[in-house]
Amino acid sequence: MDIFIRRLPNATTRLDLMQFITSALKPKWYLLQFSPLGTLEHCDICRIEDPKLGQVEYHGIAHVAPPSAALSLIHRLDGETFKSKPVEVRKFFRRSLKRDKREHSSAAPKALHEQRRQDRRRPGIHLDYLHAGITGDTRSPGGGFAALPH
């Protein structure tokens, strides 16, 4: 199951995010549980830039198995402090026009009906996935992101 960590602080590395998640996957009572609650299989940082507002946001997306561990992790991390900033953690939903549950009544104006069929994201945003590196203003001279060596 994918989880979404909303509004990461600046200067967050992928390794920092992975350590934050895996520390919450470890059992609290070592005498009662002998194995970890789940495993972190994949983790990325998503950079969203809104050129109209001049704002940049960073969010984390992580895949945790099994789903029961992911749900437990969501409850454990939601509202926790990460790098002196509280984070919101929830289940990540991939958007699809087929799963749009909003009503599409014929009485609605045509412009509204067409708007609802389109992607619901804010218009004009730029979305990048940072598979390695650090959040913040770390653009390299070529326009891409500076990656940390492996």
C-alpha cells in the first residue's frame, strides 16, 4: 500500500525520509513481537512547483508492505514531528477518471461538467520525482536536480 507524507520540510533527503518511516515500522514491545511490523519497499520525494504562486512543496510517497502495516504506520506517524515540523500522513490514492465518484448530472453547466472530467490538480503546476538528492533549492546549472552520489 502506498502512503503519502504531506509537506516535508526543506533540506529533507530521501535517506532521512526512509529512516523516519522505518523507525516507525519497528515494534515498540520487543518481548511481545519478534519481527518488524512491515517493510518499506520503495520511497520517493515529490516536488510540486506552482509558478503562478511562486511556491514549492515537497511530499513523500512510500510503498509499505503488507497493507495492515501501512495502515498501522499511518496512525503512528500522522501528526508526528519530522525535522521539527509536524507532518500529515495518509493513504495515497492514484487519480483516475474511472474512479471519480462525483456526480456528473446533465443539469450542470457544460463548462463545469467538462472541468469535472479533467484532472483535478491545480492548473499549471510542475511535478518532479526526486529519486535521490535533497529537497530545497538544489538545481544544477543544467536545470535538473543535483543528485547525491550513491
